[in-house]
Amino acid sequence: MHVSPLVNIIKKRRETLQVTQEMLSELSGVGLRTVRQFESGKGNPTVETLQKMADVLGLEVSLKVKELSEQL
């Protein structure tokens, strides 16, 4: 999964709200290492993990699935 735009959105929102990575970790229940790896583009979080972080930041996560035939 290509998450670069998602990383940018979550990181920018976190910074706008002046929430540290440590605060996001504590408030969302997501490990600090996971938050740091995600923001550095090295992590591959589950949808559940993304939802937990998004909830804290007041964001909504939606998943759009296209049929394989549309991608060819």
C-alpha cells in the first residue's frame, strides 16, 4: 500500500494541533515506535491502527476498493 499522502496528512494534522508523537501514541493506544515508523514512511500500519490515530486527530479514514478490471 502506498501511504505517502496519508502519512503527510496525519503528520500535518498532528503538527497543526500541536500534538507530539508521544501524545498521539498515548491518546490513541498506538505504540510510539509504530507512530514514528509510520511518519517516517517505514511502517505499514493496519487500517485499525490508522483509524485509532485518525480518531485522536479528528480525521476520518475511508477505504476505497476498485475492481481489478478497472485497474487494468
